[in-house]
Amino acid sequence: MNQRLSWREKLSYGLGDLGPAMAANWLAVFQLIFLTNVAGLNPGLAGTVLLIGKVWDAVNDPLVGVLSDHTQSRWGRRLPWLFWGAMPLGLSFWGLWWVPQFTAHPQENVWPLFWYYVGMGLLVNTFYTVVNLPYTALTAELTQDYDERTRLNSFRFGFSIGGSILSLLLALVIFQAIPQDPRRQYLVLGAVGAVLIALPLYGCVHGLRRRVWRLERRRQAAPPVPPMSLGRHLQAALANRPFWFVIGIYLCSWLAVQNTVAVIPYFVKSYMGLTDQAFTQVVLAVQGTALVMLFVWSRLSVALGKKQVYYLGMAAWIGAQLGLFGVQPGQTRLLFLLAVLAGVGVATAYLIPWSMIPDVIEWDEWQTGQRREGIFYALMVFLQKVGLALGLFGVGQALEWSGFVQTVAGQPEPVQPATALWAIRVMIGPLPALVLGLGLVFAYFYPITRAKHAEILLRLAQRRGSGPPNPR
């Protein structure tokens, strides 16, 4: 089969990450501040809500990964999961932004609210996995071309970052259209999100169905592979040496992203003294730059290689995070300049680790004779959620330990103590810079180059008796 995808197929594939990206961005930017400043939970309980959902993902993600690997359907192994999971994801997302009143006394309402958000969070995490994990596993199935995968991921993350930007613009419009009523603001946000999360997933299924039909006929014609248990799949995946380096690269990058996104509202509002609109604009500056740079880095990776592109992006990003630590209230222009510089590096965190995973899958197939896209992507999606949870949980705990004063409904935002402002600055600057530096170490030792990948594909083709793979 032709390894190159048509523009229509690339666009359809990218569309599949639009809705989940919007959901993930709303959760990353607004969920913690919604739970503390609107629902009325203290930062420690709010962070715990998020952490419980990610503990569940330790079971949920590998289970869905293995089940999708073994799905039998003329629509392939992945598309049925997107089709049936899209609507429940949207509906559960809507429920996450409701503030139910279980009792008339605010203090007695705290624990029922805590368990309500735990339950809704478990539903959202489950259905997010049901659609997003099989979707990400499609990358390794749609093409085996080394550079085509990077281009395909540039479409995916173009829609992903575009969805993140759209989510913030919609939030800005909704918040301005419904002033002075935060509960209604977030409930409308959830309703709009429910629709926009589900619809693009159906567009992805429709646009890829013909290529997936052809791939599925080809896969079913191949000799059957002996089944393995979930435990053996996990054991084999974790024995894959290159995968550990990708795990390190991705976890460091994504932890830095989520930590920064979680603390930006507090940094911009509590430390810089700016408005809700300003912090939305800062996030837009980061993501808008990342969207443009995504396609620049994609082209450069063909000439320079994936590791070299990652080095360049991380250098810009680390410089931006350290610069944010030194920004002073009133230096608004410098704040936005550093946000743009951070976006240059953030683009490589989206692009490079995900373009490495398909190469790791072929390394695994070369070593073991098994092809298990689902389990590898399950572990990656799980790490993505771990990064989100650890970032939000860590920010919540650090704010509480530092004496952060939470907002009381109906009251103006309090002035924060110096200890809380110092904690916010550390979490926006030195801490993510240190984590990103560790990611550079993992990237240095990653062993799969373009030449090594070509050798792996040649050996796999010889094993199958089909001759060298067609790069076109």
C-alpha cells in the first residue's frame, strides 16, 4: 500500500484530535481553578480529585489498549472505539462543570461535592481513553514511512494546538457574555464543549474509513499471531529499551507543559496583577506560536533529524521558563515575549515524542515478532494523563502549603502572602526548566535514527517475505 497519505486523509486524521485537545486544554487550564474558586473545594481536595482519576487510568489505559489491539471489525481495530465513545465523552465532560447543591450549608456541601467530582472525573477519564488511545494508535497503522509519520503528526498536533486555541477563545467569549456568574459560565462552557468534543471524532471516522478498510483486509489476510495476556504485553513493552527513552522525553516534556499551564492563571493574576483576559491571552500566545512552529519543526526534522529538532526546541523553552522566574509585575510586554519563546519549544514537545513511538513499535516487532500498537500508546496516553495529574496535584498541594488564600464566593479575590507568590514563581520558572533539562538527557541516549529505522523496516520486510518496503 502507498505509504503516503492524501491531504484529505491527513486532515481527517488531524480532525480526530480536535475535540480531545479542546477537552484536555479546558481541563488543564480551568479545572483546578474551577474546583477551588467556583465549586469551593480547598486546593488539596481539588488536587486529590484529579489524582484519583489518574490512578484509575493505570488500569483503564492498558486495558483499552489491549482490547483495541484485539478488536475485530471491518472498520478496523480503532475506529469503532472513536465512533461509540465520542458521545459519552461529551456528555460526561458537561457534567464535570456543574456545581450541585447537596445541602444548604456550604461547609457540609464540600465532601458530597468532592465525591461528585471524583465520579465525574472517572467517567471523563474513561471515555477520554476510549476515544483518544485508539486514535493515537492509528499513527503507526496508517503509514510506516519515517518522515511521513512526522508529517502526519504535524497535522494531528496542528489540529490539537488549534483546538487548544479555539477552546480558550470560546472560553473568553463565554466568560465575557455571562459576566459575574462563574457557575453559569462554566456550565455553558461544558455544554458547548460536549458538542465540539464529539462531532470532530465522527468526521475523523468518516474521512479515514476507506483507508482503514483496506488496511484491515490486508491485516486479516496475514498469518494470525498467537494471543498474549495483558501482563505479557506490558512486560514485553517495558522490556523495549528505546521506549524507556521516549517515556523519559515525553514525561519530562508533558509534566513541564501541564505544570506551567496549571500555574499560569495564578502567576498572571496573583503575581503579575493582571486580569482573567490577560492570562487567556498569555496561553494563546504560547499555543499560537506552537501552532506555527509545529510545521516549521516538521520540515526541519526531515533535514536535521528528530533529536536535533528536540534539542533546539528545548533550548528555547528552558530559556523562556527561566526568564519567567525573573519577570516583575508591570513587565507585561516581556511576559508576552517569553510566552512566544516558550511556544517555540512547546511545539517540539507535541511533535517529537509522538513521532518516535511508531519507530519504537517497529523495533518491538523486529525483536519479538508481535505488533502491539495499543499497549504502547496506552502507556503514552497514561503518561500524558499522569503528567496532567501530577502537574495539577503538585500545584494544588504547593499552593496550600505556601499559605495560598482561596477565593470565597461573592467576595473579591484576596491578596496572596509572599510565601504563596514565591511558590508560584518557582513553579513557573526553575522547576519546569529542571524537568526539561532531564528530558534532554533522555533524548541524547535515544537510539533509533532514520538509518536505523530503515534497517528495521528492511529486516521486517525480509521476515515477511515481501521484499523492501515501498517508501512512496
